[in-house]
Amino acid sequence: MDSATCLAIARQAGVDCYGLSFDYGQKHGAELDAARAIAGSVGISEHRILHLGLGELGGSALTDRRIEVPETPTEGIPTTYVPARNTVFLALALGWAEIIEADEIYLGVNAIDYSGYPDCRPDYIAAFQKMADLATSRAVQGNPVLIKTPLIDLTKAEIIQWGTELGVDYALTVSCYQADEHGRACGVCDACRLRCKGFKEAGLVDPTRYWGRTDK
Amino acid sequence: MDSATCLAIARQAGVDCYGLSFDYGQKHGAELDAARAIAGSVGISEHRILHLGLGELGGSALTDRRIEVPETPTEGIPTTYVPARNTVFLALALGWAEIIEADEIYLGVNAIDYSGYPDCRPDYIAAFQKMADLATSRAVQGNPVLIKTPLIDLTKAEIIQWGTELGVDYALTVSCYQADEHGRACGVCDACRLRCKGFKEAGLVDPTRYWGRTDK
């Protein structure tokens, strides 16, 4: 949902877009199928799915089958936190941006209606930017890649409203941490709860298909 | 050479060591064979080789077969620069450190006798540390992972001298950008030149096996 909205925002700004998704060992492939469908539906210049051994390292309910996705709200940083995930994703995006000469990286993090992940907060993003300003060949030449996070200060409802205005088809998007092979959501994980609440607060119909709860 | 020396320094300091190597699409596998041999010879707790689609992105003489490794000194940042490579490696090491509860990441970068890569410089490492201090769950809890770069201010000769004192078997190490399948070096790439110069300046016998030049 956040990535699809970011893509729509970038396209609205007239940006020539290249999409980067990660097959990092997440338990389900539904979000990658969704990424392909979204990229295909809007027609971006290129969509890459990068294979990444992050899941082999374990340590998260999103990649380790021995750790269950929590279905009730938890205190603190949840087990769905993937250690250093956004740092790894941004690092690879930074490398690809330098190769294809892209000037900006759009990232759909947000720090309001979110799961408490440390690598979604504005001060983390600012620190990554400072590091990126020193990390690459083009940065040394005075032309760093810019990290854009247009959703970072928005609630889920505001994100959905903005995306809806831009024509995002949220029926194509998958947020659920344990979606089934048809992209249907559980309705009870943290990601489902935030998404569901967002549609309610935005006063918009939630097009999510669920396999789990029937009382949505 | 630098990684093997770092490992010896960490072991000398009494650190329980876990090794992380990357199969990122580099043209030759000799450096991974060398990493396995070194890890095996000193007996570390675990050695992981992580698969990574970085090379699929192209853009470097180390990963793209259409770009030749330069065999004479070049001005500025050379074509062997891999966009954002140390950022990607450090990001994955940061994730693994959090998973295995390692307190430090040792990285063998150096900024004296080096190839001019931006992501080997002290200010880059300091910026990565600041970002890492905000990126992870354990950092938020006041216990960030520390990046250690004991070689960063040393010449190659100083590195070799220190490593030799610590018993590093440099015959096991591979620095060459275009080593053959037996781990033999070309003798003419940037990495070979720096290594060769280091042994000469240290006044030590260079145990490197070469397939290329015979006038070493």
C-alpha cells in the first residue's frame, strides 16, 4: 500500500520510475506478485526483483517459519521486525540508483500509524541520507542520491486518501504479513489492523480480500 | 588480506568470531574459497556465505563481464568500484549481528594504500555508525552494534607487518580482482599492485602465487 502510493506520487511528479522489490525470504510471495501487478498496471520503466539471503539469517516472524506472526497487538518492537531490513533495502537501492543514474529513491516508510520499527523514523532516514552522501562515487562528485519519504509524517488514512486521489488501485496491494497464495489477507496481524483502520478513518471502502476474519 | 588481518586482530582481542562473506556476483570465486580456507584454518564459531543479487545490477568491473579490470593505474575512482558495496555489506552484517547478538562488526577497510573507493574512508564509516545507532531494535534499547575498522589508518605494509606478527598466513589470502580458479593472482590489477608494494615496503617475502606477470 505504501509503496504503491509512493509510486503514484513519484509518477504524479513526472518522475521516470524504476521499481525495486526484494525476494528476501519472506514467508509468502504474495507481496512480490502484488508488486509485479502494480508495476505492470502503471507501466514503469523497469521492475527488478532482487534475490537476497536476508531471510537465511533468520531472526524475524516474517522470514523464520518457527516464529509466528503475532495476531494481537504487542508492546514495543514486534517480532515481525526484520533486523536492519530498511538499511539493507536502501543500501541496495542506493547501489542500483548509482548504476542507472537515478537521482532519487522513493521509500514508503511512515512513522505515524506504523509498527514501531526503528528504521521507519525520520531521524533514521536523515542519518541514512548523511551516510549515503559519503558512500558513493557520485556523492563524492557532489551529486548524491536523495532519499524521498513522502509518507513519513502521514497517518494511514491520509496515505489512503492521497493515493485514492492519485488513482492507486489498493485492491492490487498486499499489506498482510501472512497473506495466502491468492494475496488474501489474514485480517488480524499488525499490518492488516493498521490498513483496516486506515480505510475506516479515511471513510473509504476497503477492497482487501481476506482469508481469515469474516467480520471486517 | 585485510579481512584475514582483521580476523586475527579480533581473535587476539579475545573476541568470539563469526565470519560473513558475500557471494555477490563477483567474477571469480577464489576470494570465497580463500575466505573458507582462512575461516577453517583458524577455527571461527561460524562462517556464512550470503548470496546477494548485487552483481545482477551490474555497473562494476568486478561483477560485469563486459567491463575489464584495469591493469594500469587510473585517475579517480576506478571501474572496480562496486556501487554502495560496503553499505550493502555493512547493512547485512548489521542485521546478522543483531540476530546472533554480536556486539561488534570488524571491517578491513583502509584509506591509505587503497583504491580510492569512497566507502573506505573514516568519515563514511563514522556516518554509517551514526545511522546504525538509529537503525536497529537493539540500538533503540541503548545497545548499538559497533563498527570496528582497525586497519583504516594503516598502510598496506603496516597491515602486513601486524598480521604477520599475529600469525596470519597470507598465502591463503586472495586480493586480486581477476584471480584464476586456483587463487593465483594477475599481478597487474590495482589490488595486486597495492599488495605487492605492501610486502616490499614491509620487507617481507610475498607468498602470492601469480598466473600473470613473472617479473614480480
